Amino acid sequence: MSGMATITDTIKPPVTSVGVLGWLRKNLFSSWFNSLLTIVALWLIYNFVVGLWGFVTTANWNVVIVNLRLFMVGRYTLEQVWRVQVSVAILAFLLGASWRAWGGIIQQIGISIAALFVVLALLAFETSSRVYLAANVALIAIGFGFAHLVRSRGLLVALWIASPFVIAILLYGGVGGLPIVATDLWGGLLLTFALAVSGIVLSFPLGVLLALGRQSSYPVIKWFSILYIEIVRGVPLVTMLFTAQIVLPIFLPEGMTVERVVRVMVGFTAFTAAYLAEVVRGGLQAIGRGQSEAAKAIGLNTIQILWLIVLPQAIRVVIPAIVQQFISLFKDTSLVAIVGLLDLAGIANSVISQKEFLGLQNEVLVFIAAIYFVCCYVMTYASRRLEKRLGVGER
Amino acid sequence: MTMEPTNRSSAVIPFWRDVRVLRVVAQVVFVILILLIGVTLCNNLTRGMAKFTTFSFDFLTSTASLPLAETTIPYEPHDPMYRAYIVGLLNTLRVIVLGIVLASMLGLIGGIARLSSNWLVAKIAVVYVEIFVDTPLLIQLYFWYIAGVLRLPRVRDSIALPGDIHLSNRGLTMPWYDPNANFGTWLAVIGGAVVLAIVLSIAFGKLRQRTLARDWRALWSFLGFSAMVVIGANILNPFTVTVPELKGFNFEGGITLSPEYVSILAGLVLYTGAFITEIVRAGIQAVPRGLNEAARALGLSYVQTLRLVTVPLALRVIIPPLTNQFLNLAKNSSLATAVAYPDLFFVGGGIYNMTGQTIQVVAMMMATYLLISLTISVIMNFVNARFKLVER
């Protein structure tokens, strides 16, 4: 274990207390009970690895390859798929720019995603997709260079805030000669992301308003907010989606119809707003009274106090919690499969039930579980790092 | 708004700057706004509803004609709707109650494993948490149901586990205790045992007051109680044990949990257990080392330290997030519908399909789930009040 074979006058520690052996002894076999645990654990791992090996060697990934487009974009019009690709490219560019501007955690995410693109490019079967993936890696680099030249974080923040709206318009179309792709055609990972991002973006202002409402000194507004938040938090998300899907149309004026995806988005927004409100309330409570009193003393009015003093600090404190909320929303988007939408989970369900893919459910489920896992794991990791950096809980 | 020089000498504030007036006006405006939205929606609603249905709960007494695979109370498809709804509710409660118990146990074991000095055990716990926390529950349920339980061998080739438990595509079959004629008598014996425990507790309390002996009340009450219950059970034999036996194409005897129930329960327990693992870990880590060491230095035994210092302090941190997880489990039980387990949401959807009574069905479901959530909250708040820091 060591290269120190030279003669020294000190007695070396016994071989059993240092190095690999010492580590094993200390961490795995320190007592008879510990040894027993180790043996049981090894047996579990052995069984798991054997099972996994059996699965990996016999898996037939054809089902994923054949349906890859379905998994990614659903039934999005084939000729228009370039719009999805452009959207991804925009995000790649912004990611590269943010990598240069902020570094830290975004640098790590940037590296991971670039690496992911490279691996996918190596795995890809068609030259066109290889070129596309390589172009995305290049775009990350271009974004990096752009931020290096421009050096304006404010501009980047503005671009990030604008990006969901730009991408939404790009994907939906109807502007500047772009044909409309109805949201009912959206599916797979595209729909999953669309639901998660729209859910968090649209529910954010609503959640902030509800949080403020809950703290309001106006009893009517306060009780309305409390009632709303507590009712929504007390019922399962599926009942909200069910409501959005079948009750919402009844309340609409005659002749007005709303696409199913939009209805579900409304459900998600109404649902997430209540949870975000509680998150933001935590932030508001973390800001001392002194802040708003001082602001009042220097003559700011209520709106200025909120906008300039309280909200920026409160939201900064709860950024990790908001990321957590986004992660749980991202996982929850799978529930739209229950009300019959074809997101990633819905597509998986419909592929599994096709006769030609009989018996390939493991491959399909492992594939989509892996997609969810990678996305959630990256975000969880980012949120943990952010938490450390913002020093929440240490102030 | 900038600071305008105002005439401070005037005592009369114009009403549009009077805070008291503004407060009332703001709230009235808010109420009117909400009412306007409500009235508009209701107008649309009545216009829409007028076409096909009337608003009433009469449909609840009509024939359900809804076949349900699993029922805890006797139920036939020609029973009324409300009975079907109750069946769904009971099925949901069956999942929630057992789920909460099992998930807590798993989370406790996981949390301790996560902090184990055994490196391998700690790492297994980490991997378990990461995998189950970072994938959607629905996918896990599909996995347990479609790729797991449904793919198990037929009854004839069922997987036998120790303790006469059999896993097959018909579900999980295990020995069961059927209460027999003596069961009532045994319940009476349990009642007697409770009385005995109370008597013992009082008696030893008196003894302690006189002699200043160590406090053994809890131990003696427990011993007296369990001795009476166990001896009673041995004499009376209140249960008939039935062991599953393969007869023809199916098991006879024992109890069989359906594949659907096993999937939703396993899914919920493993998913929620992963979250509880992290909560338990955080709770135990929140107890400062120094406190444990101080307790040991004071001469408390290891068990006493655990019972009097570590656990109460850890519980104080654990209970609030644990309550949240219990609520999540209760709400997530509605995903049972994804594995075709006839829970509340499943039956509610069925009733909606049969009757088309949208608003009523949705309102009933939401109210029921709210009631369940509220019950859990109340119970957990009561538990929390017992453990929380007593402040002056």
C-alpha cells in the first residue's frame, strides 16, 4: 500500500490499522454485528448486480430506438420538429453564456450537459442527429464566448426570463408565418418540460400574491388566501387535474373551447401556486420586521417596500426551496398520464400496451425513469449547492 | 410615489388618503371582484348545465352498476352509488393507514442505516434515497405493477418466501389469523388487562412515593398487561390460523392481497420511506453530539440517553416534516387508480363516468380528501404538541 520501503527508525503502524485493510476493518468489520451487516449488504448488492447484469445483457432497446421521436416530442408535426431543436439550441446558448457569467454550479451543469451531448452524439445512429448534438455543444461554447465579450449579467437574466415566452411562441407558432402546432400534438419529454416550466413560471406571480395575501392585514384578503392555500394543499394533484380537465370546460362561456394541455396547465398553475405561496411565506417570515420598518422610515410606500426591500430578500432566501418545488412539479407532470395526456409517462404507457412491443415494458420504464432521474438529480444537486452558497439557515 | 410636501397643519385627511377608508374600500373591491368572477362562472355553468342535467345529489342513491374488484364491506354492482363510494373510501384508508405505518418503519431503518458506521450499509441507504426520491412515483408504480407484480409466475409456480408467504401474479398470499368464537372473550380479557395495567401503575406510583425507589411503573404495567393478554390468548385460542395451501388453480386459506393492492402499497411505502429516511437522518444529526456525551457523563445508561435525550430531541425536529410526508402519502394514494386499484379516486371517476355529475363528484372527492388530510394534521399536531419545546 505504500511506497515507503526505506528503513526508518519508527515502527510502522500494524498493517491492519492503516491502508486498505485498516479501512476495511474500521468501516466494515469493526464488530461482529458490523461484519454481519457487511455480509448481508454484500449479498444484497450481489443479487442486485446479477439481476441488473441479466437485464442489461438481454435488454432489447429497439423499442426505445423505434419510438425515440415519440418519447421526445410526441406527435409534434414532423416538418416542424426543427422548432423544438431551435428551442434546445437557444437554451444551450444561454447555458454557455451563464457558465461564463456565473461559473460555480452552472459551470458544473454546463460541463455535464455538454458531456451528455457528446456521449449521445457518439451513441446516435443518424448523422443528422450527430451533427445536431455537436452543434449544441458548439452553441454552448459560442454562448461562453458571447458572455466573455459582453459581460452583462443583467442582459443574461433578462434573456433567461424572456426565453420561456420566446420558446413557447416558437413552439406554438401562429406568429410570423409559423404554422400553429396545437398543444394536443405535443407529447413526450417536450410536454413534460412544457408543463413543468409553464407551471412554475405562471404560478410564481400567483404564489407571491397569495403569500402576501396570507400576511395581509385585510381580513377578507387574508382569509381568502388561507382558504385557497389550505384547500389546494389538502387535496391530491390528480383531483385538481381531473377538475381542470372536466369541470373547467363547464364554467367557460358557450362556444369557447380550450385545448386539453392548456386546461391541465391551468390545473398545475392553480396547484403549484398554493405550494409556492407557502414557500414564499417562509421567506417573508425570515425577513425581520426591522427591514420593512426601516424602509417605511425612509419614506418608501407599501409597494416600494415590497418590491425593493422585502421581496428581493425573501425570494433570495427561498431559491433552493423553489428549485425543490420545481423538481416535485417536474415529477408530478407524469400524473397527466392519468387524465389521458401523452407526456413521457403517458407515451411509455401507450408504447407498453402496443402488441408489437409486448414484454418490453422493462426497457421502456427503465429508459424514462433514467430521463426523469438524470433531470431531477441534476436539479437536486444544484439546489443543494445553491443552499450552501446562499448560506440559508446560517443567517 | 415620491414625498410631496404636504400641509401638516390641516387636521382633516382627505378620504382618499385615509387609511381606514382605503382599507375598507380595498376589501370591498376585492370581494366584488371575486363575486363578479364567481357570478360569471356560475352563469356559464347554469347555462351549460341546463342542457343536460340538474344539480342534485340524488344520483347517490341510484344503482351503481359499477363492478369493483376489491371490497372490504359486502358490495354488489346493484348496490347504490354511495355504497360504492364508501367502498372506495375504505380501500383508500386501507392503503393510507398501512402505508403510513410501513413507510415510517422503513424510514426509521433507512435513517439509521444512512448514519451507520458501516460504510456499505450507509452507501446502500444513500443510493436507495437518491433513486426513489428522484424518479416520479407514477413511474415507480408502473414498474411495480406492470414490470413487477403482473410478471410474477402463475400460482402453481409461485415464489415461496419464508413463513408460508407466496408471491404470484394473483398477489401476495400469507397465513392469517381468523377470529373465532372465543375472540369476544379475549377482547374482554384485553379490557381486563388494561384495568390491571392502570392498577399496577397507581400501586407502583404509591410505592415509589413512600420508598423513593426507582420508577418501575411503566415496566410493571407493561409486563402485567402483556402477561394477561398472552396467557389469555394461549388459553382461549381466539384465532384460527389458516395457512395457504395450493388447491387446484388457487390458494385456499390464509389471506391474499391483490396485485393492485401490493403494487400501490409497495410503491407508496418505498417512495415515502425514502423521504422519511432523509427526515430521520436530519433529525438525528440535529441533536448535538455534546448533549449525548453530557448525558453519558451524567451517568445515564446508553438506553436512558437514547430514551431521555436523543429521541425526544430528534423527534422535535422530525415530526413537522414527517407530518408533511404522511399528508403526501395520503394524497399520493390517489395514484392507486394508475394500477387499477379501486380507491376513492378510481370509484369517483367511475361514478362520474356513469352519471356525468361532474361538479358533485369532484366536490365530494375533494371534501373527502380534505377530511382525510385534516384528520392526519390534527392527530400529528397533537403528537407534535407533546414533543415540542415547552417555552415560557
